Amino acid sequence: MPTLGDMCGEPDFSLRIVEGSESAADRVVDSVRVMPGTSWSRDQLGEVRDALLVIRPSGDGRSDRQREQGAGERFLRELARQRAAALAVVVDEHGASAVPAAIRVSAARLGVPLLTTRKTLEEWTDLVPRLREYRHQHAEWQADQLTALLNRLPDRLADADGNAMQRVADWLAAALDAEVLVSDPQRGVLAASPVTAPATFAPLLAGGSASPRTRFVPLAAAGSATVLSVTARRPFDDAGTDLLRHAAKVLGLIDQIGRRHHQVADAEREVRLSAFQLLMIGEEAAAQRVMAGLAPGLLDIEHMRVYVIDCAEEDREITARVSEDAVADRALLVRCPAFNHLIVMDPTHDGDPGHPPAPSTASMATAPRTTTAAPTTTAASTPAAMTETADALRRVVTSLPRHRMGGSRVHALGDAADAYAEARTALAMAGQLPDRVALAEERLHLVDVLPPKTARRWAGTLLYPVLTLPMSRRDQLLRTLDLGLEFRHNAAGRLLGIHRNTVLHRINKCFDLLGLDRNHVLSQVVVSAALKIVIAYGHDDLSVDQEADFTAMVSTPEVRAWADAFLDPLKDDPRDLLRTLRAWLENDTHVERTATALGMSPATVRGHLRTAAPLIQRELTLDLDGDRVPDEEEHVLSDVRPLAFALHAATGRPLLPAA
């Protein structure tokens, strides 16, 4: 049905809504009644509900005006009683002043919408068939739109996805010349047309108010908080309201299917996260069983790489969906439970770049493994470093300006924690590269250059009180200690799927058994290094003289060469960065205490640390943003540990606890 607003938009009718009646623009007009003559009787009206009445007032004498006023009052009362669509007054010029005052006053008081028209009564008589034609065209348009709606549905609703919802939103926006948004408080924007619709609706949704041109329709799915929001350029008529109602029903069905898909997807994500957390504690067999039903064969491998994508402050779900499409079923992608990161575990196979290192064995505490060199970082564009998965993820990251990615080298499946830590180290460097992607490249690390037999004996002696615990308890403590020294306790807990207090309790338990001060950074460095040795090489019988073994272990030409290569980028700086770094470690990474020991300002110490970090490709940010003393949660050692050992091996300082 056409509305008063529709008819005002048709030039042939020459209609204008009189000031004060604008809110009636969306009133439906079912018919037009032309009232001949200049006086009207309510007895002549008959049924006029939803009709537009057209009159021509006149009267030359005072008595005529008085009679007209009385007749007009009765006439308008009847229009109000029957809820006529409106009264149109024939005038020479549009404007409220052209309408007799008596009619204006009575129409306003009785709530009868008032319009003016420059067409004569005779012309209006000829236009009545035009209205019927207009209604017929409108009905055909409505039928065409409903057919278009059906054509946008999938063949089976069970196959409906986010694209189906977007297709309906696009159709509705075009049909109503409107902006359309489908949103959910928990899931965010589900569909928008045009793309600017979310910004348009943000203040409207906050206020929750509708208008003749704006509607909020809850989708009719049990338990759904999803809302269809539409704001049109013109007020809604019956046809528009009908299309809106049909669209809401269809979107409700799609949403119902979508929420079921969403629940299934959530469950699958939890399974993937559980598998990843099992791998982080070295339980590769359990992780393989968990993933067997979801992705058969995906983890039936010996080696893998890990990539970490930092989504900055952006919506991670958008990046996750794009990344899932990019890696398809080739890799295990999980949403990091600790940071706004995505973690991708990419299985490697024969022929892949860098594959494979020598395999690790099942027990971290007793079985040695032969490792390849540990990583430095390089731009991802290095062809030899790229796998199919890495290349696909690089394209995702480079398309998102605030994202960055770090990747590990090849590791045994059971060494996921090491691979993850390695990818995080590469991630720190990614922001300095043009494409914001850094992959680990083979380079000798401390563990790789230590004499294995001496290192095994020293590490076994240091960790002896923990290594002699029952196997299940021992491996649990060592895995937690390893990750808990690499990352803050909150993050380590989320990565392992345990509470931060459990992480802290296990770390405290280990240090108590070892007789070392957990709050001493260099003690943490030594324990962490011993853990890496045990994970890499296993352990031997107890050392007769642990200090002698430690000295022999870090004094070989291979270790000295590694230390010189590690520190060489710092030696050209005239500010003696080595001196600052030694003092920083000797003062438990406290900037204020370091500044006092060196006789310089805290700002200078921080400047030296910020300069040194990129030179050695490590993050040295434990206490760079303030003068407060960092607590035990803030000592992360993945970057501090190699620095401490390199300085000790090259210069003899800082002194490291040997036992």
C-alpha cells in the first residue's frame, strides 16, 4: 500500500504535508475520496478508513464562513473517528496559510493529518485510477522482492553460513533503500550493508530508540539476543514493514543454524586448545589422541614448527577466520589463552625447509636428544625458510598493518614449549622488519655448544632434588618450571591450562628443593639453563665437583666463540653497553639499583638497554617503563638467559651460581 509520503513523492499528485503533520508520512492510503462542492456533510461520507479525502473550501460572506466552520468541525470529527488517512485541501499555493484557519485548528486538535494539493477536484477525479495502478505496481514490486529474498537463501538452511546472512542484509538494504545491521551483544556484527552501517547504528543502539525511519527487530530464535536494525531514507509503509518482517524470520532461521555452528566451532576450538596445552607439557601421545577424532593424522608426526601472530589491539576473530582459511587443514591453529595472539603449529614432513632435527625421546628428564642450532631471526622473505603454511600466514599478516608474526625452526613434536618460546623471541624482532614477519633461522645457541657430557653431569647435579621425584610428579614440575621461567605466571598458567597460583606453587616447590633463591634473577637463569640442558641431553650421574664442572662447561673454546659472536654487535657502541648490561644483571635487573651502582641516571640505563636489545635481537624490558621494582612475575628469562651466560663466558661477570 502507498503511504502519504509515497504520494507526496509523486509529482502527478502535487501533494505537500502541512507543517505539524509530518509524523503522518508513513500512514497507509487505501483509497482516495473526492468531495465535490464546497460544503460537506458527514452523512455523505460512508466508510473512509485509511482514505485520503480531497476538498475545496470556499465562501465569500461571513455567514458562509460560519456555516463552513461548523460543517468543517463535524466533518473532521468524523474523519478522526473513522481514522481516515488524511485530509487534502485544494489550494492555489502550497503552505499552511493557504488552508482556512478553522480547518487548520480543528485538524490539529482532532489529530487529522493535513495536506495541500494544487490539483483541482476534477483533476483528482481523473487521478483516482492512477492510485489503483500505483497500488498494483507496488504489489508487483513487493512480490518481486520476496522472490529476490528466496533466491538469496541457500538450497538447504542447514548449509546456511555468514554469507547467507550477508546476502539477506544486502537484499533488504537495496529493497528499502536503507542501512541494515545484524548484530549480537556477544558475537558482534554478523552482517552489515553497507559496510558503514555499524558506525551509523552505534549511537542508535546505545539509545535503543526507534523512529518512523528506524526499526529494531529481535530475531525470532529461542535464546538469541541477535537484533536486525534498519534505518531507511523514507518512513516504513505496509510493504516495507512486511518485507522487514519476512527478512527477520529468514535471518532468525539462519541465525539459529549459525549459533549451532558457532557452538560446534567453539567446542572444536576447545579441543584444539586442549591438544596444544598437552603438547606444551610434553604429552604428545595424549594430544594425538585428543585430535584423532577432529583432524585424523594431523599430529601423527615427529616434527613441527610454531608460528605466533600478534593481533595487536585488533579483533582477533577476524584474523583467526582469515588465517583458518589460509592454513586450511594443514596446521593446528589455536587462539592463545594468554595474549591477543594466534598460535599455529605446522607439521613438517620430509622435504620441508629445515626438516628435520634429530628426534627427541619420550622422557624429558632422562633421554637426551641431538638438537640443531638454535635460532636467530630473519625476514620471512628468505625463500629457504618458507613453508606453504608460513607463506600463507605471511600474506595474512602483511595485509594487516598492525599485525606481526614470529616463527620457530623445526622442533620435535614433544618440544612444543621450546618451539613456542622460540617463535615468541622471533616475534619480538618482527616489528623491526618491513613485512613484520620474522622466522627463526639456524644459529648456534648455548646448549648447542656446551660439552654434552660435562653439561649433563652439571645439570643433573643442580636439578637432582627434583629429578629424583616420582616420574609423573617430576615431569609435571619440570615442565611448569621451564615455562614459568620463560613467561609471566599468568601467561604460563593460561598456556598450560592451570591457575597462575598453581604455577607459582610449583616454581616455589622446585626452588625450595634446589635450595636456591627464587627471587634472584641469576639463580633463575642458572636453573633455566640446567632445564634446557636436561631437556636437550638428559642427565648423567652426580658431579663430584659441581663448581669445577660448571667452570669447565662454560670455558671451552666453542662456548667462548659463541659468547663473542653473541656480544660482538654491542662492542662498537662507545657507551660501553657491556658494562651496563653486566651491572643490570648483577642488580637483579633493577634499573634504579643499576643506575646507583654505575653512577648514572635511570634514564641513561634505560637508554642503554633499549639500544642493546635490537643489537642482540632480544627483548630487555623487565623494568623499562617505570622506577618500580619488578616482582617475581615479571622475570622472563628467554632473552636474559643467553645474555647472562654470554657475558659470564666472555668477561667472567656476572658471577653465576654454580650449585
